[in-house]
Amino acid sequence: MNKLNFIFLFFISFILNGQVILTTAETAFESQVHFNPEIIKLNGIKKITFEIIDKKDFEIAIDKNLIESYEFNTDGQLSRFYFTTVVKTIEKQIQYNKKKHKFRIVKEFIYDTISNNYFYSNKKLILNRYHDGSNYYESKYYRYDKNGNLTKELRFKETNVSNDKSIFILGNQLLISQDSFQYQKYSNYQIKCIMLNNENRPYKEQTIDLDALGRKKKINEHYTVAAWIMQQSLFEYNEKQIICAEFQGNANNNIALKNIYEYDIDKELYSEKKFKNEMLYQEVSYVINKSNKLLNSLIIRDLINKTLRIVKIKYDFSMLSKSDSK
């Protein structure tokens, strides 16, 4: 192997083993996990499935067959996200010893599958369609300016007229809300965003401070009608990754949120600590598979409710990725 080929293979190996979880200012306080499209695409990942087991302290873990599933398009972008949720629990008595008339309690779970489908144009999200697992559909449509900035978000309640609910055929649309966004660039390090409602009236303003790499450092928000409502977000970074995200607001009661991210020597995320009003309420541990450097599992500790969520992660790869990994 010549020197040039060695450098090329080393570079490709480094990229393929990059961090699959995406941690950014935009996703810091969202409950849904976000993935790095570049790593998804380069590793040929078609689908990621979370197999979830919940356990209360001092109790036996119960496997309710809960899953979260993430499907991706050829650009590594999320195309579908769905998860199961228990809507009803049925307890039954089953006799396991007829002679001694002994019974045991068996639980059966009734599920709904909640889903979101995502559609893109030129790698920009243009539609997010939500389905509650029954008959309710809600969609958000997005429009952008020539610089890629979001300029409009339209939210509709929709009906599916298909007899086969696995196929969506649009029937009626009812507009729920319409938000528009206008931008003023003060400098390379500061942008103002004005948000307008259905009547094209401003209702909120954001002032966004950026660092030299264009990452968000601070966001100040205030509302036009309720001028007393103030919200602020702060973000800290190391060379490339976010290490701290903070939010403070007084829209209801005063609230302060803080997320701290920790990375290992290979700059892989291994711990996330979440605080509310300075109290640690959740810890997330990220376990990496040493053979392929992809995320293997999550362990989520809820310190308030004293529960543990164990998430085993499974990957579905394209045929190319499977052959390469042998």
C-alpha cells in the first residue's frame, strides 16, 4: 500500500467512526434524539432502532416492547421517526397450578404508534407530517429564502382519505397557524429575527449572537404584547462541540434549564447531565461500540422519579455498508 492510499484510508476510517449523535444549540432542549446526517450517510445507515426497557429502583425491569425507530434517506437525513406508547394496560389472572389453584398476574399492553414523516427539497426540510396513531394528522410546511433562512411555517390539521392507513392521501386541510420570519443582519456576529403571526403582526423578536464559526452563543427573546416575558439561551463550546446549554425564562414561573455535555479522549459524547433550577434531574450515559465506534446503548437515569431507562440500539445498514464491514 502506498503512502497516498494509506492516508486516504485513514481519513475515511476517521470519518466513518465519527459521532452519530448530533449535539447542537438548536437541539439542546428537545426530547427527540438527533443524528449526524454526514455520519449516517457515510456509514450507510438506513435505520436505527431503540429497544427500550424501563426499570424502577428496587423493582424488576419490565419489557413492554417499547421502541423508537429512525429511518433515513440517502442523504443521511431523517425521513421517518416513530415510537410505540402504552395507552392501556390489561391485567389477567392465569392459573399455573391447577391442583393447588395458584394464579399469577399477567399484564398485556395496548399500544399506539406515533409517527412523524419528513420531506426535503435541496436538503431543506419542507414538510413534517405528524400522526397520532389514530385519525389525527397535523403537518408543518416550511419555506426558505435564498440564503437558506426559514421565512414561513404553516401548520395544518389534515385528513387522510385513504382506506389503507399505511398510505397517506390528502383530503382536507385546516390552517391552524401561520408564522413568518424576517431577518436583520447587524454584523457577522449578530442577527435579529422578527416573528409575525397570521395577521402579519410581530409577536416576538430574537437577537442572536454568533461566534467566529457561526455557532449560536446567545439568544435573547422578548414578546411584543407581553413585554415583561424575557427568555435567554446561552451556549458554550470547545473546539468543535457544544459543552453547555442554558435557558432562563419567566413566561410562567421562573425556570432555569442547563445541560452539560462531556466527551471522551476521542471526542465522543459519553455523558449528558440535565439540571432544572440548579437541581440535577437526569443523567444520560452514552455507550460506544469499540469495534465500529457507533453508539451501542443509552442509559437514562431519572433522579426525580427514581427510574432507569435502558436503550439498546440496533442499526440497519445498506448492502454496501454490510459488505464493507465484513
